[in-house]
Amino acid sequence: MTGFFVLESETDTEVIFMATILDAIKSKGVLVSDGGWGSFLVAKGLQAGESPESWNLGNPDAVRDIARMYAEAGADVVLTNSFGGTRYKLEHYGLADKAAEINTAAARLSRESIPADRFVLASMGPTGKILMTGEVGEEELYDAFTEQAQALAAGGADAFTVETMSALDEASVAVRAVKENTSLPVAASFTFDTKTSSGYRTMMGVSPEQMAEAMLAAGANILGANCSLGSEEMIAVIAALHAVAPDTPLIVHPNAGRPVQQDDGSILYPETPACMAGNVRALIDAGASIIGGCCGTGPEHIRAIRKAVDEALY
């Protein structure tokens, strides 16, 4: 699928077809992405110990509702319910043999639920396996990511995000699997959860600069960061990525602040929609090309981000 944009003038209306999400970034400058999915699946009945991705087959209407909700909030880019969709993640639920079916459905459900001028960004998360320990081989990991990528492409994805990564080797394998087995653009998005005296790092000690160099070498078209940090903290990470890769589009999906555990055991994300929107201009100035949300964010956050992006650009 490809997105399109309608440009109106005083004399006529011109429909310009955009080949990829990369063309859309060049045309519009900044795109708005969606927010968190997990809490909404739970609100719709997802049980502890149940695979979120299994809902693509068992509860498709609930998945469609979430994608549609974000499109209605103003997102140009809507993700897929496929973050844990590799055979390695699905085997914990006895669903490894359904990996292709689950991922194809994930992309199809998002595609069916949003307007034709929006983009489906296929989510591919970590497998939970560690290459450096020999727990899994590189070829096996590549095959698992290839299976997922091909299925998501078959379901109608417009692009991929290899997201919430912390290790260079696993992310590189995932990016290569997308690039070598589909014709679609791919973003590489790491989670930088630790602040050091020399900047932010992933749990594996990877800096934004190291991440950018390795992911571009693997073939990534877009770089970025998601999860762990709030929108204000993300400004420094995006600026660091932009400094080392100034010509590469950047995607940012911050949490609604760092999570705070309440006395009753519940988790509170402190950033309001207005707070996140207040950091949009700084994120754009830092180099962000796609701005959305991760944990703790919902349609009201995306609606506020949409308004802030429009005000910044127009």
C-alpha cells in the first residue's frame, strides 16, 4: 500500500501519490504517529499471561478499534499489534507455528482501520534472545525476523519499525531481515534508559552515536528512540542522533514520562497531553521527523501532539 496526499489550490485539486513514508516526510516535514497499545488491549479484556498478538486472530475488532482510534486522533502513522510477533516470543504461548498468520493479520487489521492516506508502520520488537551468549544463532534469529517481516509486508504494511532495541547485534539482524526480504523502508528505534555523564545509553551500554552508525550500516532508512524516557528527556537523544546522522529522518515515541509506581501497585505516567505537546517544538528543532508516543500515551496525547505539530509547521 502507498499513502497519498491531496493538495488543494484555488483552481483545482491535485492528488499526489506518495511512494513511501520517506516521501511523505519530505513532503510534509513532520508526521504524527500513534501512541501506546497495551493498556487499551487490557481495557478491552486482555488477560495477564495472554499473548497480545493472539488478539489479531481471536479479537480482531478490538485491534481494529485501537488503530481506528489513533487515526481519528490525527495520527499519520499507525503501528501494528505485532511487537512480540516473532516465533521466539510467540512460543511462550504455544503460538510459534502461527507466527506468519498472526503477523499478516496484524498488518491487515491496521490497514483496514485507517484512511488510505495514512501509513501502517509494522512493529518488530526484541526476541528476548541474546546473541552474544550463544542462546540463539544469528542465522536462526535472521530467519525468525524474516518470517515476521514477510508476513507483515503481505498484510499491507507500508514500512517497518524495529523498535525498543538495546543490542546492536540483534537490531542489525532485524534490520537486515527487513531490507533483504521486503522492499519497504525500515526504522531502527532503540530504548535509551540510562543517563550517564556522557549522555544516554541503552541497557547494553549503546550510545545514540554507536546506534546510528551500526543501524545505517545495516540498512536502516530511519533512526530513532522509543520508550523509557519522557518527551523532554528524548530531546537530547534525538539531538544526538541528528548530530551524527543529519540527513536521516528520525522517529521518536516517548513515554508519557517515567513511570511512577503508586501505593496500590498501579503505574502512573505523569506527562499530560499538554505537557507532551509542549515539547513538540523542541523535538522538531532537535531533528524529529515522526513524533508519537509509547507507554502511558493515548489518543488525547496524540491529538495534542497533532495540534502542536500543525502549529509548528503552519
